[in-house]
Amino acid sequence: MEMDFFATAAKGVEEVLAAEIERLGVSDVTQEKGGVRFKGGMRDCYRANLWLRTAHRVLVTVAEFACETPQQLYDGVRSISWQQYLTPDLTLAVSCNLRDSKITHSGFAALKAKDAIVDSLRDSCGRRPNVDSRTPDLQVNLHLVRNYCTVSLDSSGSSLDKRGYRLDRKEAPLRESLAAAIIDLSGWDGGVPLVDPMCGSGTIPVEAALKASRRAPGLTRADFGFQRWKSFDPEAWSAVLKEAQEQVCETLAVQILGSDLSVTALEVARRNVDRAGVGNLVSFSRAGIGEGVPPVSPGILLCNPPYGVRLGEEEPLKILYKKLGDTLKKSYQGYTAFVLSGNPQLASCIGLKPSRRIVLFNGPIECRLLKYEIY
Ligand SMILES: C[S@@+](CC[C@H](N)C(=O)[O-])C[C@H]1O[C@@H](n2cnc3c(N)ncnc32)[C@H](O)[C@@H]1O
């Protein structure tokens, strides 16, 4: 059965995500603000959850209707055949985000929709399911914009950037999905060396290794939302997993290097890369920026230096950014460098003219991914 899906992503990542979804071979792929729509079957849903590197969630759209009043909301949600998705023994939770609508309270809208769902189940099954707001079997989302309501089921459960390999959190790690997006935006395809000289907990090198070795990012995850659904098909899921495992390359022809000044960050990075199953594909070393010799060009350098959000941090960081610029000029001829920075004043201290600026959001922080061609 063909269904409508919406994969969510961070602002600025929609185009990269649309290209990833196209590669899954599904139909009707269209970019929207905050995500990408596509059509497919349940197997496509499993594959999207397992393979998408830059998405946060894959939502299944189950109804769309005009909605100006609480009664219209109740009736619209009630008209969905919930016994397809739920039994009284499964738990549910309803979340709502809304704007520019006559209904203005998201908590109230979620409650109204929950009432409609449990009433529908009680009528069809004689019993009502329980609500579990922390770990529900079925997470229902309402999206109410300009008095138009979209009801969807979250097939991912926890956000897809939680791959499962990063248990130790170093200060200010990049979200895995954003690291994957930066790698895609850099155009790196595994054909030349990739270097991150401020790798912190290693997110960029790990995501690069996962991509180059064709390892599905979800292979290290413990579970997905759809595995608890009434309709879950374990055989189809096993086939999707098997297909992914068969594609993994155990070796790479190019080097992926991560270095950092901090010994503790490198300890975390080494644990993460091992847990991700790509420990043999990435080399880490301790080095300050400007130390060490990069692999011969051409190559790609990717990094996100500290932004300095706290007072008094900016002055020493200006020196660091200048050092990064000097190092690029001196040691990285023939490389293309991409620096993600959330602080334009600091970025200007690099002292090179970027050939491209891409706006991305690292959580709430508006950042620029700056591209430098080093001649
Ligand atoms: C924002 S964090 C990078 C986070 C990383 N992308 C991750 O996902 O964990 C910046 C990193 O730059 C490192 N760093 C700061 N000064 C440095 C220097 N002079 N040379 C090398 N690394 C440095 C810090 O130790 C920190 O790990």
C-alpha cells in the first residue's frame, strides 16, 4: 500500500535530504521547509529509517483536514480508522505543534486528539489504550498550520541522529545528522582523504567513515518506533537489515583522519568510532592546529572550531581562527576546506575569502558553512 511520508530535517538541510531520499528510489520526492515529502510502502519506511543520514524523523501522514474548531479537530481525528494502528494493549502519546490557527493552545489540541483516538478504540475494541508520554508504542503528531491539520505517526521513535554509537558526550558535539549534512555538502565521495583537525568526539570522521563504507547509519541503533507498531513486519525488516549488512565495505582506499588538542576528546572519539563499527577506517592523533602534516592533496578538510558562546572566550578564539587560516594557507594547498562557524566575527579572523557560504542551524545557533579553495 502506498503511503505519504514526511522526513524532517534541520533548517538548511532539506536539499541534501531530498537527494538522499531520491537515492532510496521512492517516488514523488518534494522539498518543503523543515523536511521532504515522499511516497512509498512500509518497506520504504523501514529503509528510510535505516539509511537516512541527515533526517531526524520519518513521519507517516494518516489524515489531513481543515480545522478551525475543537469539534472539527475531534471529528477529523476520530474519523481515522485507529484500529489499523493501535490495539488497547499498546500505549500512545499525542504531540502538537501549531501556528497561525484559530486553535492556539497545542496542549489542548493534543488532549482533544487523544480523546478522539481513545474513544474510537473503545468503540471498536471495547477497551481504551493507555497514554505513555515518555516511551509510547505509537507517537501521534498533529501539525496545525493556518487552520489545516496534518495527523502523522512517528515511525522513528527517538530522533534518527541518535545512531547509538555516541554514548559519551563531549562538550558541544555536532549532531550526527548535521555532520552527515556537512559531509554531503562538501561533495566528499570517499575518493580523496578527509581531515578534521578539531575533531572533538569524532562525529565528522565517524559519519564520513559510515558513508564511505556504505554502512547504514541505523545499523548501530537499538530500536525504531515502527518496531512496536501493530503492523510491524519482522520478516520485511530482517530483509532490509540483511540488504544493508551485505553492502558494508570493510576497507577504504582513502584516509580519514581526526586530530584534536584535547586528550579526553580523543579518548571519547576512539570509543565512538569503535562502537560505530568503523574503528579500522579512521586514524586519530593528538595535535594542535598547525602541527602535523596532512595527507597529499587533493583532499577535504572539514571542521567546526569552538564558537565561544561565553563571555571572555572570544579573544583567544580569534587567535585560534587566525591560526587555522594560516595553517590552511601553509599546509593545505590543493585542499578544499569547509569550516562550520556560528560566529561571523571569529570566522573573519581566518583571513581567507570563502568561495561559498551555506546557512545551517546547529540546534538554535545560526551557522555558516564556509568553503575555501586553497591554492
Ligand atoms: C566545537 S568542538 C568540535 C566538536 C566535534 N565536531 C564533535 O562533534 O565532537 C571544537 C574542538 O576543537 C578543539 N580545539 C580547540 N583548540 C584547538 C587547537 N588549537 N588545536 C586543535 N584542536 C583544538 C577542542 O578540543 C574541541 O574538541
